[in-house]
Amino acid sequence: MASPTLVTPTSKLKSLVPIKVTKTTAATTTATTAIPQARRREFLSIAVATLSSPVWLFPLTPAALAASDEEYVKETEEVIQKVKSTINMDRNDPNVASAVAELRETSNSWVAKYRREKNLLARVSFRDIYSAINAVSGHYVSFGPTAPIPAKRKARILEEVETAEKNLLRGR
């Protein structure tokens, strides 16, 4: 295989010669105008930035964008209620496995929707509920859907959920 050619930068930049446009018609004489170099470079940089932007490669649909603050609050409250009800279920309850599966599906969609939102990352409620979801999901992935959550972990999860709920009501 041939080795790639190394391109080294030169110490002096050569300026480009402006393009001269010549216009001739029967009624007028020859007119020569020069297009300023900066305008051409500006146009090319805008064109390249626009065409290589990921927006063109991956167009966003309205469903992919996180919606308003009210939607965030509503969906976060739903996740909080599911977390509370799931971790407080009895180990012998026959619906534990389906509740855990439903919680995992809900929490995965919540995380996928809101973790890319820069304005939500700084919110205390987001951090607390994200941490609680991580703890619950990690436990059920490691030990199975019917394994009871240890009392210490359960208390910490419930505390995080409660603080997230309080901060959510305060708009934080």
C-alpha cells in the first residue's frame, strides 16, 4: 500500500487574485468589475457550513424535540409515580415483573427524550429523578425484576424522588 503524501503548511499565505467579470453588449462598452475576496470567502464558508450541517443529514421531527416545560413536568410526575409504585410493590406480587418492565420502558423513553436538553440538565429535579431512575434500573438489571430492593437503597431512592418532586413543584 502506498504511503500517504504529507501536506505541510507553508509559512506564507498567498492571496487569491480577484475574479474579473467582463460584460460586453452591443449597446455598451466593456466593463470590468472585481468581486471582493472577502465576500466570496464568506459565501463559500456559509455554503459549506450549511451543506455539511447535521441538520440536513438528520432532520428533526417534532416528536424528537422535547416540548414545553409543562410536558416535562407532566411526564416527570408520571415517572415519579411509577418509580414509587414499583419499588413499593411486594416481592410476592404476581404483577412485579410486568410493573418493572413497564417502569423500564417509561424511564428509558423519559431519559432518551430529556437527557439531550441543555436547559434541563441544570435542573435539580432532572438530576434527582435521573439518579433515582439509574439506581432502580441498575438494581433490576443486576438482580432481576423480582429481587427486592435493599432498605438502604430504597430509602435513598425514595428520598431522591421526594426531593425531585418538591423541586419540580418549585419549577427547579
